Amino acid sequence: MFALTIDQRGSRRGEDLVPRLLAALADVPAVLPFERTVGDEVQGLLDDADAVLAALLVVLRDGRWSVGLGIGSVEHPLPASARAARGQALLDARAAVERAKDAGEVRLAVASASDPVAARDVEALARLIGTLVHRRTERQWAVVDAVDAAPTQRAAAEALGVTPQNVSQALAASAIAVERAGYPVLVRLLEEAT
């Protein structure tokens, strides 16, 4: 099982971003959906590696969160909410989010008491993907989003009012292809870690 504990950075100095994050995570399939646990913290319980990737991408793109991923067991029967759940995955997520707060540019950490080597491998690749996400400019994100929404790159260029060459250059500079090439590897590592 995968537990995600997500804590807002600098919450005492800024607005409460939890409602916006919960809305962004609402479509991520979860065993126990993401919810506010205490203060500016969000927690969810997932059993699918693709869903973990989807949640991580939401949080990493936002960039205003520290995220801890715990991989391990959870006590059954499951309660009705994530905040009432218990088990090693949740303890590992708590330890990971605390470590993530000091992790530098990409505030993400992974822990697994049952397989610390697998957790280290997942963390290394997730942080690499996170670095690419964090370094993408707003303009590059606009191009990536337009290409994802359009049937062709040419159509995306027309929607953006730029040339197809501009789109190609922005995609290359964004390293989106490199980032996405890592997704199946991360999913496999996550599956192997459970």
C-alpha cells in the first residue's frame, strides 16, 4: 500500500492551499481519498502505482508542498478516512515528509521499513522527475499543456499563436519527453516496492 502525506510549505506566512490541492487530487484513484488531516496537511492511501505517479505529478507541479511517500502495510479493515488509518506505510509517510522538508529544490522523500533499498530507488527517480518538473518555465508548461490538449503539434502551435518550430523548441527545452520516459520506470519501481 502507498501512503502520501503532503504538507504545505510556508503555510504560516501564506494562504491555505489545501482546498485547491484537494480539488487537484480529486480525480486520482485512491483507496482512501485525499483529505485534510491536521492544519495544512493532506493524506491519502493508494494501492495503484499509476495513481501514485499521478498524485506526485500534481504535487510536484504545484511546487508549494513537501511530500512523503510511505510504502508498506496498512491495518485492515480500513477505516472510512485516511486520517483514521494505521500501519507502517503511514508511519513511513510521516517520516518521509519530515525528511522531505529539508530535501532542497524537490521536497520529496520516500520511506519503506520493509524495503529501504526499493524506497531509495523510487525516491531517486521521483526526485529526478521532480527536478525536471520544477525547472520548467511557465511558457514551457503552456506549450506542454497545449500539445497535450491538441490533436497535433501544429494545432497546438495555432492555438498558441506561434510557429510549429517554436512549439518544437519549447518541448525540447522543457525536457518533457525525457521526463515522461521515466514514468513507466517509476511505476515499475513502485510496483516492485510493494
